[in-house]
Amino acid sequence: MEVAISLDTYDDLFSDFDIRGYRDRALSKDFLDELHMRLRKTSDKSDLDVVFLIPADLRDMADEALIIERIRRFYTERESHYVREDRNATLRGLMFIAIGLALSLVANYIVERFLSTTLFKDFALIPSWFFVWSGFDYLVKREEIRRKRRYYTDLSSSKITFRDARAASASPRAAIKSENA
């Protein structure tokens, strides 16, 4: 599947506030939002091809190579971030559930062994339930993290190319793809 994005200059891909070179420059929020919006409309993200259309007289192959490297590095870094977030959410959720169950067992043991009143047990169950439900909350929120991870996985394996904007607009097929994308 091909997603075509028209650019006036290479700077459209980057933040206006970042003056570093293309290799290190921060990507534009507008670009990332536009790409996300276009990809959200598509169900099939296999063989994803992100095409940037730019006027031929502004094209520079060396800059394009740096930009492709920067975009790919961004996708890979975001994918790695969400892999870590998924792992941390899983571990945190399981740890909270284990703490909650341990508190519950300890409270029951103390009441049965040393105290005749269940008031302590009732108060000790409050933090135990808090930990158990918080743990389940972490496990449920992993789905959002996994959705973002899949998104950046698809992008990191995508093909990124630059094309002449005029040649692409002359082709009716390219114009239709650009409108539908």
C-alpha cells in the first residue's frame, strides 16, 4: 500500500523550532499527525510504502538519504520505546497483583492466628484490593501500548521514498492514490 504526502520543501517534515541538520532534527508534529491519520484509514499496512512528493528542482539525493535515515531511526526508537513500555506494564501489573494477594494472605493469617477481631482484616483488605485492581488496570492498558507498538513496527518496516511531485501529479493513478491516502 502506498501513502503519498506532498511537500513544499524537506523542512515540512521537521519541526520549525529545531535548527539542527536533517540527521538529528526533530520530526514535525504536523507530519506525524498527517501520517497517522492516513494510516488509520487503511486496514492493510503490509508492504507499506511512504512516498514524499517534492518538486524536482528542490530534490537533493544526499539530503533525502539523511532524511530517510532520520525517519527510520525515529520509527525504530518509538517501536523500542513501546516494547519497553509493554514489558514494564506487564511486570508492574503482575507485581501489583502479587502484592495485593500477599497483603490479603498476610491479613487473613494475622487475624486467624493472633486477633479475634476482623476489623484489622477489613482494613488490610483495602490496600490489597487496591493493589490487585491497579495491577489489572496496568494489564488492561497494555492494549493501547501494543496498538502503538504495532503502528511503529509497521512504519519501521515500511519503504520510504521521494519522488518528483510534478511527475506524480501527471499520472492519474498517482493522483488517485494521493487523494485516497
